[in-house]
Amino acid sequence: MQNKVDLCGVNTARLKVLKSEETRALLLRARAGDKQAREELIAGNLRLVLSVIHRFSNRGENVDDLFQVGCIGLMKAIDNFNTDLDVRFSTYGVPMIVGEIRRYLRDNSAMRVSRAMRDIAYRVLQAKEAYLAQHQKEPTVEELANLIGVKREEVVMALDAIVEPVSLYEPIYSDSGDTVCVMDQVRDPKNSDERWVEHIALNQALSKLTPREQKILAMRFYQSKTQMEVSREIGISQAQVSRLEKHALGQIRKEL
């Protein structure tokens, strides 16, 4: 019961799982035009769709919608699978299902991409789908660029432009119930614990300087003034400014 999931009125915990031999036989029959075999293939691979949509479950999308879109990808995979090649159906089916879901998410994304970039991206995806159907493997960026007649850089930019945002709370690893999310792997050098400690220590060191030393450092390093400009404003010689500045910096280093 732990893995029981209800989608679109279907209890997926009771879905049939086909063996490799059964899948192969049904694929041959479906390719020959047997509609019943095609229906059995769809029903026997719904768990494959379920396993794929789990990757997108934390994006705020309706799970039933994702499941239905995934089923469209599954049907495309069944209709385009080449039985002459020695490839497992799942190896071909998963990228097709993922591609269909990504296309759905992209078309419903709040992010806006230029028309020209979107057109290139659609051509790339169509070429990728056709190549995958023919060769049963993913094409390289160079192959995609040659297929649609554009530069390699344009292919990369177009695919990057339409990739959907990833939630910081999306799980990327789970072990014994302890889930690691994207945000756990993102480092913020500006707001790390080490920087906070350094900031506190610096404030404490500055507080021990004289008001004149604090003012000189503020003018020198925050206002980017020269020692001559500081000397004129404070009313002391440039040599005195230099001496006070060095003493203040030495005190800060000592405190840190």
C-alpha cells in the first residue's frame, strides 16, 4: 500500500507490468497494425509513465495532467519504435515520455522566449525526435545542428532558452528517508556562515579603532578617496593620514 498512487481514476499499484518477451511480441503485432496489441502495450507500460512523472512531481503541476501528457509520449514511442534494432523499449520510451512532458511544461511556462529562439528550439526538438525514432539513440549537438542547418551555438542557446526552471525544493537524492534537494547543493558565497562570522569579527575590530581612524578607513575604502583628499578634509597632513591608516589596518589584522 505504500506505493499505491491513484491517477485519473486508475489505481497504478495494480497496473500490469509486461515482461521483455511480452513487450517484444506486442510491439511486433502493433507494428503490423494490430490495434489490440497497441492497447495492451499502452496498458502494460503505464508504470513506466508513472516512474517518469515522479521526476516532475515537485513543480507545482497537476499530476493527473502530467500523467496524461506522459501517456501521449508513451503512445508516440510505441508508434515510432523500430523493432529491427536490438534496443529495449524502455530505453527508447523514457526519453520520448520525458520529451513530451518537457514540451508541455515549456508551452505552459510563465517565462517568455523570443519567437526566433522558440522556432529554432522546436526545429531542434523535431529533428531530435526523428533521429531518435530512426536510430534509437540520442543525437549529439553537432548532429542536430547539421540536421536543421544552423550553428552548434544556436542549438545550445535555443535548448537552454526553453529549459524549464528547476525548483530549489526538487529532490535530487534520497537515502533512508533523508531527502537532498537542489537548494542543499547550491552554495551562496555571499551569505555563507563563514562570511557572517567574518563580518561580525570585522565589525568588532572596527569598533576598537578611534573615531578618527574609523573615518579615515571609511573615506579611503568606502568612498575611494586618496590620502591627499582625506588629509584636506580632516585637516591633517598626508603623512599623518598614511600613518593612522597603517596603524588602523594593523589593529584590524591583529583582531582578526
